[in-house]
Amino acid sequence: MALELFLEGDPIADTKAPTDVPIGERWSERKFRGKLVNPANRRKMTIIVVGTGLAGGAAAATLAEAGYKVKSFWFQDSPRRAHSIAAQGGINAAKNYRNDGDSVHRLFYDTVKGGDFRSREDNVHRLAEISTQIIDQCVAQGVPFAREYGGLLDNRSFGGAQVSRTFYARGQTGQQLLIGAYQAFERQVAAGNIETHSRTEMLDLVVVDGKARGIVVRDLVTGEVTTHVADVVVLGTGGYSNVYYLSTNAKGSNTTAIWRAHKRGAYFANPCYTQIHPTCIPVSGDYQSKLTLMSESLRNDGRVWVPKERGDSRPPQDIPEDERDYYLERKYPAFGNLVPRDIASRQAKNVCDEGRGVGPGGLGVYLDFAEAIERLGRKAVEAKYGNLFDMYARITGEDPYSAPMRIYPAVHYTMGGLWVDYDLQSTIPGLFVIGEANFSDHGANRLGASALMQGLSDGYFVLPNTITDYLSAGPFEKVPADHPAIVEAEEGVKAQVEKFLSINGTRTVASFHRELGRLVWDYCGMERTAEGLRKALDRIPEIRKEFWTNVKVAGDAHTFNQNLEHAARVADFIELAELMCIDALHREESCGGHFRAESQTPEGEALRNDEEFAYVAAWGWTPEGEPPVLHREALEYEYVHLAQRSYK
Amino acid sequence: MQLTLRVWRQPSPQVKGKMANYHLTDVSEDMSFLEMLDVLNEQLILDGEDPIAFDHDCREGICGSCGLMINGIAHGPEQTTTCQLHMRSFSDGDTIDIEPWRSGGFPVVKDLVVDRSAFDRIISAGGFISAPTGTAPDAHATPVPKVDADAAFDAATCIGCGACVAACPNGSAMLFTAAKVTHLGLLPQGQPERDSRVVRMIAQQDAEDFGGCTNIGECSAVCPKGISMETISRLNHDLLGALRAGAVPAS
């Protein structure tokens, strides 16, 4: 590896998981060994929680219930808008209500394997243990999960598993879980335990004497820049898929909070691990602002196919059965259409590259429900997937009951994020990171229905039990408003705002975002090569330079200015994109969602290199122009046998 | 297609707003309504004008951020969210009026953006089940009949967009409140707080600047999730029962 790309740093390791006891006992042992905070002292401590999605909302509610003073911040108009709301399919839990051989150990095993053996065993085992409590908690809150006629909870299957362990609420599971967390949150607002800051964006982290002590925020309505201090800071600010411009994320989803924390010293782990979801509605034009996901649950009953012959332009109904290639069923008979996401996406890309793609530009494959409608009846299909079919019809103007859907992969989730230890604490003491914003549980590929599980596990059950060990040394000394660290951070934020408004160039923020996104999609998307990544790394600094000299941002600093918000987010995406490409270039193996064309099996599957790359890449930030520093966390597998992943 | 847009422009709550005209050419019928506004905004930015502010986020019809009054109809001609409305619902040469939600309970922030925090306060008043983390029994401890679970789900699909308020001639938030009262009131877990919930939520709704409900039904007709008027009947039933049982709102 060329040395100019990055510097070697010291190795890094988690020191919190008690590895001297068996894995099934580590979580209870950690809770026992960690120090507690007595209820009278909790009232004296303030916790900042940024973000109100499943992780942030659940954490804020639970910490407030425990008696801490919580300050919550979010950029949307209401805490109920966080993008967790858009998750469709479901949430995994090892309840074994189906009596189909499920167990905590099997969920643990499936998740480690699904992550292509690049996640930390201890964290994943804890996630599997907690999964069952999450379902109990949500039912108690009134989350209306799907039920059977006997009144018990229904389940369905998801990719990467041979058991039915996914709980769901029609195609709106994320919405229902988030509303549950939001209601718990609002209950604590009413009780006076949460101070709320809506339409407020975190733009810097305040670090005092090496500890995270506050955040600098901008009020998006008035433009006012202020600092809030606390004993501890929690980020639940989601993932960074919007670095690709087109993704299934909400338009506002961004990397700014975690990126700016990274620039203050928090290591960024595995930035190149991004998930491309196989079932999204294909792009229709240049004006397109986002991509829409069709839940993976559709693959339970939908069959994926393309014509056997390349360039076959007949309408799907006119292509006879024996001239169709159900390529997932053919290549992966054991898992069929339910192979994990990374595999389904790459296979779709492969058949399209062969010229067998369908629809405009040949960038699509069919997801066909004809067989399911015949087997189950249209009514049953409607009951299961009605809202998804309606959404498809509205967006495309086509009827999926009479013709197969056209789907294509799209960026959906980022497994990378800020590095955290078993306690979910970053490399900055007092900065905890939860949910998609951290890197912890999904390795190089996340299985379906696992993001909701992780967000709620972190928010309801893990963080509230681990943060006490840190807070037991508190409350910490008060930070005065004129502390140099606060003044410096506030000045930096204000200066950046002024800079954006003063450039007055000739290109819009969105045009830079689109260009960056296209570049990252082409070279750091579904398939990556050393040559392509080098090209991207040549181009990104040029984009950054042009952005800072030629962007045109409308309006002023002291009113509601959405263009200014977007500018700050794109500035950070440009910097992150560079780190993603460096990470992707240095990892000369394929694993999960990171597919390096140079490293594949004869059958075209991802070929890992455990000898050299069985580690987490945690990157330290250095000022512009200097290469980032790589800290390796070795991954050891005590309980899961390292093997070439196979779904055949 | 070519369009004329007449858009409500209001720089801030303190300044009086007015309609402004914009002409757009080359609008594709596959564009979403918000993508059409994106195209206009990029043009405005390059021309040195202030782009039109509007709330939006997920753009897949579930977060409830977007909401525009389009030709006098909340979310426009299709019964869906503004982000899911596509330009194929309009014709070449159309003039389209675009306004913010109009209600005393939703003060304008800027242009098409309004403040809907009153909805959060209504939920805060009682739209929850008190189940602190860690206290839950096994999920199968209490079976819930499928019909009840399904009906609760239907009410729980409310996205809090506020179209019901914007469509109501009285500016009432009743459908929003009723959806939550129905969702939680149909589940066994929601029974202990059922009386106090409805009384408190209604008291908060009245304390905000919303009008009263006279069962007109415009709310349900524009609701992107099709929340039914039946929820309002359930709310009234619960409210009557609660008041007869002596429930009083907390002061």
C-alpha cells in the first residue's frame, strides 16, 4: 500500500467487554462491574442527546426516566420525523415463537456471518441477547405489531436467515417503533425531564481537558449560534448514505455531527462499509432527488428475474417461463431470493452489466409477484404488501399487480461510523455514539431487520447501562461560557457560515453534491477497484477546492436558510468521501458490501483475506493535506468459526 | 410541460406575505412535486434570489415533514403526501397555487414552512402509554385480537403532517388527536390511562390555537394515510365516558 495515502498509528482495542467470562455472560458481567450513579446524583447531571431516531429517541426517553437531565437536539421540526420512521420491513428478535430452531446463539451467528466476519463478537452477542427485550418493551408501549387470529405476534423471514424471526407492522415497522419511542420521549418532555431544541443543528463538539463537554449548535430558524454544555454527549445522528447524493435516506440525513466529532478526535471506523439495498425503484431522470426503497420483505414472495437473452425488449408478460432467468434461485438454491443484501445487489449489477437488465437504460431487474398472487390470491398479497405496491404505482405510474416491479440497487445504510468500545464510548471520553452513527454491530454488511434492532438496543438497553460507569465520576466541573474551547468552537462555526455566504460563486450546493455523489457511486459503490479509487482520490480534492471557491449560497446567516444548511453538510460529505475512498483502497480484500474486483472467488463471490484484513480500520483525523492515521482493532473469533460465507 | 406557479412568499412571521409568480418550462411528468420545486429553487439561487423555503425530508410519504396547500387542497389533487405527488397529475399550461398550511395553530415560519409543534404538545399531554424501559412483561403475555391490533395500526399510521388541520374549515386538529386516542385506546396496554389520556389531549388541543370539530370530514378526505372519521367517533365516545367517570384534566 502506498504510504502517502495514510499513516500507521497505534493499534486500538476494546477494553470494556469482560472477556474472562464466557460470551453469554459478558453483558451481565459488564453491567455488574460497571459503576452506577445513585438516583440523587442523577438529577445533578446533564446529558446531551443529538438526534431523535430510534437510538437517540429511545436513549433520551430512558435516560430521562432514570432521572438525568436530558437536553435533546434535532434538525427537523419534530422529533417524530427522524429517518428511522422510513424503515419498512421489520425488526429481528430471537424469540423462537415459531419453534423453528431460533435462539440467541443463532441470531448471533447469523449476524456475524451476515456481516462477513468483520464485526465484534461481543457486541453482536449482546445485540442478540437484548433483541427479545426490545419486542417486549415495544409491545408494552402500544406498538401495533402484526398479529395472528389467535392474538399472538406474527413473524416473517428476512434475508440471510432460515428462520422466521422478524416482527413487523405491515410495511411501516420503523414508523411504529419510532412513534413508540417518540411517545415515551414526549412523556418525559411533559414530566420536565427533557429540554427540547427543535430545528437545531449540531455544528461542533466542545472538548475540554480531553473530555466531550458540550456542543455548538445553530438555531435553524434564527441563525443564532450557541453552545450547550453537559456532563456527557451522546450522538444518535444516523448514517452518511447521502454522501452518494442519491440514496434511500431522507434529504436531511447527514454526516455533519459525527464528522465534526471526528475532527475533534473521535476515530471513524470502516467508512467504506456501505450497504447497497437490492430492491429500490430505479432512477428515472437527472432531476431525481432521492431513491425509494421497496422493503426486502417483498423478496419473501417476489421472484427476481431477467430475460435469458441480452437485449430482450419484449414486455415481461410476453417472455415465456423457459426464457426467464431466475438467477438468485439458480445460483443460491438454499437461500434463493432471500440471499443477503450485498449478494442480491451485486448479482443484479452483474446481470445488468451482461446487458440483460430491463427498463430505461437497462438498469433494472424484475421482481415478480405473479406466482405469489396465483398461490395466495390477490387479497392476501394486498394485505401483506399493499402499501408498498401503492407506493410503487404512485412513483412509477405502473401497476405491480399486473406487471412485475422493476427494481435496482441503491445506497441504503452505512455500517461504518464512529468507533466505539463495548460501552459505546468513542475515542473521546464522554462522547458516546449510538445507532447507525457508530460502527459497532453489522461488520461489513447489515442483515435486513437488524438496524431497528440495533438502534433500539443501543438506545433503550445498552447506553443507559454503560453510561453510568463514565458518569459515576461526575458531575464534572462546570465549564464557563467564556472557556477558550467554547469560544474557539463557536468562532469556527460562525466563520464557516460567513465564508459560505461570502464566496458568491457560480455553482449551486446541489450541483456539487450531485457531482460528488456520482463520483463516489461510480468508484466507491457496488464494485471498487484500485484504479477507480485512485481516480476518485484525484478528483475529490479538486471538487473540494472548487466548492470552497465557486459555490453560491443564497440568503443570509440570520434567517431560516435551508441552502446554508445544505452547504455545511455537503462540505463535510466531500471530506468524508475522501476518507471512504482511502479506506476502500487500503482494504485490498472483498468483504460484505465492500467488493474489490481484484479479490473474488472463481464464482465471482466476495473473497476475504482474513490473514491481512481481519481488523476494524479506525481512522484518526489530521488537518487537510496530511494523510489520515490508521489504527487497527484486531478482530478475534472465539465462538464463530471464520469461513467463506456461503448461501448456496 | 410548462407551468405557472403562484407561490406564497413570506420572509418571516413578522412580515406580511404575498403570492409571487414563477414560470417553469421543461417540467417532466415523472418529477415529484418537490423535485419540481427543487428545479425552480436552483434557478432562483443562480439568479441571486431567495429560494422558496418548504419542509421536506424522507420524500417517501412517511416522515410527515412536507405539506403544501396546492390549488386549495391539502397535499394537492391525489390523496397522498406532497412528496408522493407527481407532475403527471397536472397538465401542460396549468397555473398552480402553492400555499402553506393555514391555521392559527400552525404559525408561518417562512414561505411554505409552518410551526407544527402544537402536535408534539398534544402528544406530550397524554398520547402515550406509561411503560418505562425495562418494565415490560413478555410480549405474548397479553394476546391482542387481530381485529383490534389491525384497527389500532390503521389509526397509528398517522404521520402528523397536519393536512387535516389545513383542510378543516374550522382549523381543528381533531383527526390528529382522535387517531392517537384510537390507536392507544384499542390496545389492552392502553386501558389504564384511557380516561385521563383523552381528557388531557383534548384540553391541550383546546389550549392551542385550533378550532372546534363539527364533523365536516374534510380532514379524512385529504389524509394521506386515510385515517377514518370513525376515530373521531371513538374519541367522542371515550371523552364522554371519561367525563362521566369523573376524569378531569391536570391543571
